[in-house]
Amino acid sequence: MANDLHNQRITVMGLGVHGGGLGVTRFLVEQGARVTVTDLRSAELLQSSLAALADTDVQFVLGEHRDEDFTSADIVIRNPGVPRESRYLQLARAAGATVEMEMTLFFRLCPAPIIGITGTKGKTTTTLLTGAMLREEWPETVVAGNLRISALEQLPAIAAQTPVVLELSSWQLEGLDEAGLSPQYAAITNLSPDHLDRYSSLEDYGAAKQAIFRHQRPDDVLVLPADDPIVSPWARHAPGRVIFFSAEDDWPLGCLHGEHNARNIAAAAALARAYGASETAIHAAIATFPGVEHRMELVRELAGVRFINDTAATTPTAAAAALRAIAGPLILIAGGADKKLAWEPLVSAINTAGNLRDLVLLNGTGSTALVDELGRPLPLHASFEAAIRAAYALARPGDTILLSPGAASFGMFRNEFHRGEEFRRIVGELEGPPTP
């Protein structure tokens, strides 16, 4: 297919402040395509992404989308964040353009079998763990996808026998579903309410996740959680062989903590074993796996107080799992922008956690909703630094301060990773013992 891209008029819809469109844009230019990149953000906001493409012959249309960039294109590449029902995509299809995503191009061009991993939570840890297990046997293993790593840019390193492990978001799976594509090895870690501002219901969201196996063949493999009441019944719809995993599987935790990570390890081990990795390789990877940044990440210990960054917990269910994973006295920093998700899982965890000494809330619509659900007044901190310093003032030696928001970061941060980076920075600047 790469040869077919030469001299094609291609519009990339969405460059992104973190360069989500960088990899596909560079790839298209290298294939000789005539590329237009369009993004609603300004050049100032996209400065770093634009600088990375300064040496390419790309036309940029910023601060707006123009109809003509879609009606005159042969191919439109949509960023995963662009809704499938976008008016501009409708214009492109009506004009005869093909709508692709970076991931659909990669699937068509990849010469090796693909291992794909999705789920509401745990997919990044499971993806990186699977990659680590396979690298013990095959050092050339490629890990990419929804990790801010362009899959297309890895193509030159991929041969027919190269293991390829991809984290796949529901939005990327939408594009693969439209193209009739699924990975040969697939895993779904779990499903709980999320992105209900994008999907009409949990069922709609789940249907997007099911695309990871919908187009598999009879000799393909699907790994599912045995005890997930929503996901495990999907086994009956699987075209290929189904392997179940659970937290009860007999694998060590290594450097990781909590039942949710026991599940992640079990899912990764099931995938690696199905692909052909040995037990020795799997155990070696678990023993040396350091964890994932922004996910139960130990940032620092100061005056006997541990600081853990779990900013990737953007749903109440994920924050509840993090709270349950911590042993010993705990101060939780939570809240943020509301994602229209039920707070009950986190409320229940807060009300039943015997080790939770205090709750510090960030300002935001989600925090207001959480306070309402808890049924007791709690102050909201207008700045992130004020919240962190308030938590530290409450702490005693032996305590853990856990950032696990259970909410989105909109308004206060660019995204959850920016929130985690700021947590690291502010915590790194703290000095001395806690002072009430």
C-alpha cells in the first residue's frame, strides 16, 4: 500500500499538542504524498509539533478546518480524538475520499503478526509488560500505539518474525473496525464506565472495544478476564481461540502492587505464553519490570512520607482500585473535571477504607459531584500546589500521599500526563517535615 501513497493528496486531521499526528505525517511525506495538516489549535499552541516538522514540505492550516481540505483530498487521516461522525469526515466521504487512521495504515503495512491490548484501565501496564516478556525471547520486539509512540515510524524495524505489541484505545479501534481489521492476538483487560462524553452508553463504549476481536480469524487468540461480568461473556462472540486470565493466576507481582496489577500481569503472561514465550522469560520480565510512569509511580519519600503519582486514574473505578492497593495510612488527593461517570465506586472505597486518614480535593466539577455523593462538606483547592501542600501538612511519618484523581484534568492541565508532571515537580520542591 505504501507505493499507492505517492503523489496522493492527503489531509491529516489533528496534529495535537503532543504530536499525535507527527509520526503519520512524517511517514506520508517519506512516501511522497502531498500532505496538508489541519488543526483547530493555533500555531502558538502547536509550536513544538510544528518545529518537529519544520524540514518537511507540508501545508499547515491552523486555527480552523476548511471544507476544501476534505473535499479535495484523496485520503483523510483522522486523529483518534476526532469523532467518527465529524462533519468534515462526512464531507470527505461524500466527495469520494478514503478515511484512514494511522493505525489502519499500520495494520495494512505491518509484515508481522500484531498483539493488540485494550481495556478501560490497565492497558498501558499490560502492553509494556507483554513487550518486556517478549523481549526476553526476542530483543527486537516493537511496542507502540496509544503510548505516544508512532507505530508507523517503527515499520522499518519490523520483519515478518518481529513481535509487535500495540496499546489500542477505543478511538483507534473505531477506525480499525471500519476497515475490518483486528490484531491476531488480542486482549481486553476490563471494562468500566469511561468516555461517556464521547459514547452514548456503556454498551456503545463496549461495542467499540469489541472491535479488537470482531474481525479475527479462527486461528487467532483472544485473552479475556474470567471474572469480569461485562467482558467475559464476549467470549461467545469470538471468532478465534479464547484464553481467560484472573488475579488468581499464579504469577509473582515483582515490583508492582495491588490486585489490579495482578490482573495486568496475568493478562500479559497469557498473551506472551500464547505467542510462544517461555515461562522463564515471563518470570524474568516480571522480576525486573519497574512499573509505568503516572501509574502508581513512587515519586519521592520525604520525612517518612511517600508520594505516589497515579494521575492516569481518570475514572472513579480506577481511583478506587488505587486506594485499595495502598497499605498503611493514606491521604488521597482526588477530584477534577467531571466525565459524567458515577462516583459510587470511589465513594464506596473512601467510606470503607480503614486506612484513609484524609481526603484533599482539587477544584472542579467532578469534585463538586464527589462532595455531593459523599454527603459531607469538604474544601476544594483552587490550585494544584495548594492541594499538595495541604496534603503534606496533614501527613505524618509512615503516611502515603496518593494522587489518584478519579476525574479528568480539563481546565487545570493540558491532560492527565501534564497533571502528573506537575505533581512530580511540586513534590520535588517540598522541603522539611510536614507543617500543619
